[in-house]
Amino acid sequence: MQHISNAIQTIPLNHYILLSAIIFSIGVMGVLIRRNAIVIFMSVELMLNSVNLLLTVFSIYRNDAAGQVFVFFVMALAAAEVAVGLAIIVMIYRNTNTIDINVLNRLKW
Amino acid sequence: MSLFYFVAFLSVFFSLLVIFSKNPVHSVLYLILTFFTFTIHYFLLNAQFLGIVNFIVYMGAILVLFLYTLMLMNLNTETEPVKSNLLKIIGVIGGGCLLVTLIASLKISGNTEPVILRDPNLGLVKNLGKVLFHQFLLPFEVSSILLLSAMVGAVLLAKKES
């Protein structure tokens, strides 16, 4: 494991930030262009994961373990969020027989 | 060094496939591959604990939950109603604007220092466990209450009213 992590030591911090920014933007695009509620949910997961990666990189850059502990909490939160969110989607599907988000416009004024 | 760029390319490629594939089941499978590349990133950073947790919790639990929901509701059809092309283009432009803003602010900050792993034991279970159970003991216990309440809420929401 040591020789692998030695090989990574020349990557600039910028490139990690760039990778996370690109994946976060892909997640935002996924939320904006899809109509399937589950795929939108998956795009949100993509955004959460890109932020997790960036937190880990900054934790290593600053040599501070608190960042990685924070990522652990984000993962626990994501698990809870997915359970509740999928339950809501199942309920919507049972009531309207579709998971197209354009059906859910009853709160529109 | 080039391993990072290869894995980063794979991450971006698979995450693009997630949002552009028509079949939701294919989206979930590509999302699993994306998270696998993230696991490789964690291992390259020697964050072994997070790599394992990402592998088990995300790929093993969360995405299987997605797959179960999709297949139980029998939604793996390709007849998903698609947004009009105008709305799609507007969405891509909106996401692109966010990306351009982020990259521009990154360029202004102008930080080109490399990420150096000063302490190789930083991401190991031993070190993280010490931090987690000394400094972050209360948030850890609160997160257990959070998971319990989420479980109760999920069961309550998904239950059929009789």
C-alpha cells in the first residue's frame, strides 16, 4: 500500500478540486435534465460523493483526521437519507402509479 | 501518477453515463462503477477506512437498495417520459455555468501545491477510531439516533394504510 500512495504524491491539489467540481456539475445536470425521480436521487448521491472525495483530499492536505471523520458522518447521513427518500418515492408511486416528477405539481400555485 | 488521471477519467466517464443512459437500471449499474472508481481514489490517498466504508456502505447497501426499489416497482422500462430538448439544453447550460464558475474561482485562487501524505497512518482505522471516539463521541451517538429515526420513518412511510 505504501508504494501506491507514494506514487500519488505528485498530484496537485488543483486537479482533485477540478475532478470534484466536474462530477458535482454532472450531478447538477442530472437533477436538471431527468424526469425519473430515482435517477434524480442518484444524481444527488453523485454530488454527495464528489464532496466526500474533496473532504478526504483536504483532510490529507492539511494532515487533519477530522475531515475523514466528517466524511464518515456524511456517509451515515446519506444512508438515512436514501432510506427515507426511497420510502417517499415508493409512496408516490403507490398513489400516482408513476415516478415522473412532472405529475407532482399540486403544490404549484 | 498517471493512474490517478486514468481513474479520474473513468469517474467522469461513468458519471456521464449515469445521467445519460435511458434505462434506470443501467444508471444504477453505472453508478456502482462510478463509486468503485471513488473507492480506488480513496485507496490511492491511503484513506483505507473510507475506502472500505465506501465499498461496503455505498456499493453494497445503498445502491442495492436503489436496485431493489427499481426492480420491485418494475420500472426498468425504457419508456421514461423525457423532457423536451429545450429544457435539456437549458439544464446542461445551467450545469455548465456552475462548472465554469467553479473552475474560474479555482484559477483565481491559483494553488498548485501537491497533495502530500505527511502521515501515512492518517487514514487507517486505528487513528480514525481514536479521533472518532475521543473528539467526536457525542456526534457519533447522535448519528445512531438519526439512523434509528430514519429507519422508523422509512417503515412508516412505505407501509400500506390498512
